[in-house]
Amino acid sequence: MSQIEIVPHILIVEDEPKLATVLCDYFNAAGFRTRWLSGGQHVVDVVRATPPDLIVLDLMLPQKDGLAICRELRGFTTVPIVMVTARVEEIDRLLGLELGADDYICKPFSPREVVARARAILRRAARSVGAIAGSGLSVDETRYCASLDGIELELTPAEFRLLRTLASSPGQVFSRAQLLDRLYQDHRVVTDRAVDSHVKNLRRKLQAVRNGSDVIESVYGVGYRIDL
């Protein structure tokens, strides 16, 4: 039986047609599939409908800028984002990375460098996708989805981040403060009880797969851990 090759899909969001064409050509020549959007207004809808493997996102876009798009994307997906801009001020770089961009490239740049950085990011992302040996749990950080015993879990973004954090170190006890730091990308102010609420909902979904078996353990006065 022949092996099916999975070709990574790159979404390029760039309002300069010549630059976008050059990037598409270089990525295509390197073995990637590409899609180009010239403005920011449809990016979120496109990502929801057809999740790419990586996004090359210009900062200065018509309709909606790259920072606003990055902020909105990080509410529901961890798809890698390479932010591209002519604005080289340190605050712009820091803000872009703080909002969840995985890398930051300033114009003018070498298209070969963009492709090389994308390859490196995708290699790192690939290492974060997979099953925890012997657990029945699989977590896909790129697609923002998880499955248990082969059954896909219907999780909210916060529940996914909670499960991802607990599953990153099975048996380790995470405090509520540690979990809160990982639950929300926008650094909103919430109480510790928000963690308890998310744990309750996540437990219910895991128990539905495991016939009532509880894989998330409460450690009194400390926090929670997962036992798979």
C-alpha cells in the first residue's frame, strides 16, 4: 500500500500582491500548499472553515490589522503564526509575540528565510502533536482538538488548554494559579473558581468516554492532576 503524503497548508495574509506572489511561489517550490488573502476581514472565518498548518500574517492590513486577527485567532486555535511587518519598533515586536505570534519577521526579508522559519516552527509543532503512551489520550495543539480512546472530545478553548496543561505532565499537581495562567490568552481577571468550573465540565466529558471513571484528581488545598 502506498503511503499518502500530507502536504502542509500555508495561509498567507498580505495586502501587497507582488510580495504575496513571491511568498506563494517560494512556499510552493518548497513543497507546501498555499492560499492567499489580501485583507484581514475574512481570515478568522477561513481559519475556522479550513484550518491551515501555519499562517504568515502581515501586521498592517486593510479592514482588520494583524494584531487584532492574532488576538482573535488565539481565542480558539494554536495554529502557528509568523507575523510580518515593516514596523521595527521593539514595542511592536513584543506586542505581536505577547498576543501569541510564534515568530516575527521585519521587512525587507528573504523569502527563503520565511520558508526556513516556517519549516522550523512546523517541526516544533509536530513534536507537540501525538498520543501520550498507554493513555488513550491524543492532543493536537495545531488543530486545537483532542481525543480519548479514539473518541473526539467536544471541548471549549479553555477546556482544551486545561486538558493540554494537565496532560503535559501526567501525575504532576498543578495549582489553580498555574492553571489560570494557561487558561486565558487575554489575561482577563478571573477567580480561582473559574478553574473549578472548567475542571468540572472537562471531567464530565472525559467520564462520558471512560464510563464514569474519573481521570482528573483533586488534591485538597493544592490543585489538580491527571491520571491516565
